[in-house]
Amino acid sequence: MSLASRVGLPKAPARQAVTCPYCFAVAPAHRIPFRCRGQAGRRAGCAPVLDERLAAYTGSAAGASLPPVFAAPGRGGRADCPACGQPTGSRVCGECHNPLPSAYCEAPGRIVALVGAKNAGKSTYIAVLLHELMNRVGTELDASLVACDDRTIERYKRDFARPLLEERRLLPTTASAATSPREPLVYLLTRTRRGRFARERTDSLALVLFDTAGEDLRSRELRDLHLRYLEAADSIIFLVDPLELPGAGAALTAAPPPDSDAEPDSEPVNIIARVTEALRARHGTRPGERLEVPVAVALTKIDVLAPELARQSALHRSRSGSGVLDLDDRDAVHEQVRSLLHDWQAGRLETYLGQQYADFALFGLSALGGVPENGRVGAGGVRPHRAEDPLLWLLYRFGMLDGTRGAAEGARGRGA
Ligand SMILES: Nc1nc2c(ncn2[C@@H]2O[C@H](COP(=O)(O)OP(=O)(O)O)[C@@H](O)[C@H]2O)c(=O)[nH]1
Ligand SMILES: [Mg+2]
Ligand SMILES: [Zn+2]
Ligand SMILES: [Zn+2]
């Protein structure tokens, strides 16, 4: 812990750089512009005008008619609008004019990115993880998940929550961004904890979720955006479909899908390697030196593992939910996934991660909690299993969640 946070000084040094989670432009914290609050009811203020930068970013003038943006030094995160004199605390990216929450400007540097091959389960995972964070897990952690812009709220409802969670339909395959331009869903996860001497500490993390199609990492034109995204990431969650691993077939209840469209390029280890190369280039990592970015690698769809595997398995018991990270459980799950990878002749995935990353952790999860049937969620509905685990680990790595050992054994083994 830094001296500043211990004695309660403002956390953000004036020169701190902030990365925009929408366009990944980087700007010093004290240079981030403001948006006028505008007129509301009887409050005087600037009238809305077409924000051309925002319209260019979203590709539409709809929703881009807003009070003007202005530059100001912004003492204490506030400034007075030079046109109307009203004070404002709303900040926006100087490049794309998307909103930058003040908690994010104060403590930047915690962008979590999600990556996976086509069909790895990304869209499904996004739908379920966000729902868990807004509900059960959010309550457990005393954390709030807030969308940073209205488009995120609408798209989450329309493209993720309504079809999968309400109508129980499987999500359509993500179209390549080449045919439908896409922007990320951006959320701020904020956690307030009571520290020693009853002092409260609030920490935030930006969840930036691009629902990328795997092939987008291959096409040159789209690489640019996605690589900027990955390069800006302070941590990564890789999703790996166990059905894509060479030797997993025997351990699965469901037969692996026909691999007529299987391409070596979409093999999990190849996707991870491509992202890793980009990260190494950006961080200027020397050969032999490992990347510091924490990386969570999760096997999705573990509900397809045969029941023999499930018995006595760390992976299949429930996490003891208590607002802390159970480090014993974490070790057990990591070990089990590691041995599964080796059993499935996918040991080179782990070897590769160990060579490239100083800090990686293995997970197994199921977003749906059961095998889907005929394009729909199974009879019991969506019952996620350990979907939040990678994020809890990242919170722990960022110092936003405590870890414990020797947690009550009795708390485990409940359900599975
Ligand atoms: N059995 C099972 N299937 C899943 C799970 N999550 C996703 N799937 C299936 O895997 C396929 C690909 O999922 P999707 O989220 O569209 O993957 P994306 O291409 O990475 O976005 C779909 O048919 C999903 O129904 C899960 O937790 N369990
Ligand atoms: Mg998808
Ligand atoms: Zn921006
Ligand atoms: Zn104004």
C-alpha cells in the first residue's frame, strides 16, 4: 500500500495516465475534458448540440446530441463550464467523447479484457457474468456494477440478457466485426470496504468486454482495434472450449462437434499465442522475460465433463461464497484443470503459459450449467457454475479482494 492511500491523501498523482476504455487513447488525468451538465428543469445551462466525435465513434447521430465538451484544469474532478458557468463533474475522453467515470479517472489501469476463439462461449459468458455481478455475486462482494454509457445498458439487455436469460434461447454466433462494427460493453465495478480505523476504501475496475469473433484476430483490418484493446488490458481472461482440446473427447458426455470447420488457427493455444505476441510487442518484453499482466485461463462448458470426473472434484463443488477468495480452493481448482489439460494432451498450453506469463491461473466454469438442447437452454434454466471465479481472482490480484487460507471445511461441499 502506498503512503498516499494509508494517510488518506488523494490517490491519483496529477500526472497519472488514463486509458479510454472505448477508443484506448491515453491522456494524462489532469487533461481529461469535461461535459457541461446542460439545462435541466429550471437549471440554466448549455443547450445540446451534435457531438461529432461521439457520433463518429458510434456511427450514428442518435444519442449524440449533448451539452458541449470543454477543456479545463478540473480541480478536485470538477470544473465550471466556460459558456454557462455551471459546475460539472462529468468527464469524457478527449478523442471519442465517451464518458469516463470519475472513479475510473482517479484509479485507472485496471482494464479487464476477454478473449477466446469462435464458439469458446464468450457471448454466453458475458451475458451470465454480468448478470451474476449485478445480482448474487455483487451482493456477496458488496460491489456495484454500473454501465458507463446508455448504449451498454441497451445492448446488454437486447443482445444478451433478454434472449439468453429471459427467453432462454442460445445466443447467435457473433458476427465478425467486419460485417457489423462493434464497440465494447463498458462497466465499472466498484467495491467499498471498511478498512482499519473504520476508514472506507473504494476501488474500481473497468470491465471492457468486446464480444470479438475469433477470426477477427486474424484479419488485418480488425486487428488494429482488437490489438489496441488487448494492449490496453491490464489483465486478460482467456476462454477455452474444452471440446476444442485434442484429447478431451473421451472425458466428455457429449460428443465433440464435427470438426469440418476446424482450423489450426482457432486452436486455443494458437489464439493465446497470437495475443501473447501482441502483448510482448507492446510491453517491449525481452525474449525469455515473462509478461507481468495477470492472465486467467478458463475452460468453459465444464458441464459437459463426464460424471466420473465430477465426483471428488474441486471443480465441481461450489465455491464457498463469503466475500473473500478461498486460496485453498483456488489451488485445488488450478491443479485439477492443470491435470485435465495434461490428460487431454493439451499440456503444451500450460507449458506455454508458464513460459510467457509470470502470473497465470487456471479455471473451469460453466455459464449455462447444463448442456443446451435444440438451440435452447436446458430444462433447468441458466444455472452458472463458478462463472465469477476468474474475476474474483483478478480482484484479488488487484488488491480489491482479500484471500484466506484454511477456510471452514464445512462451508464447502454444499451443492455442486
Ligand atoms: N454445455 C454448454 N454449452 C455452452 C456453454 N456456454 C456456451 N455454450 C455453447 O457454446 C456455443 C458457443 O457459445 P457462444 O457464447 O456463442 O460462443 P462465442 O462464439 O465465443 O461467443 C453455443 O452453442 C453455446 O450454447 C456452457 O456453459 N455449457
Ligand atoms: Mg459470440
Ligand atoms: Zn476514447
Ligand atoms: Zn455549459
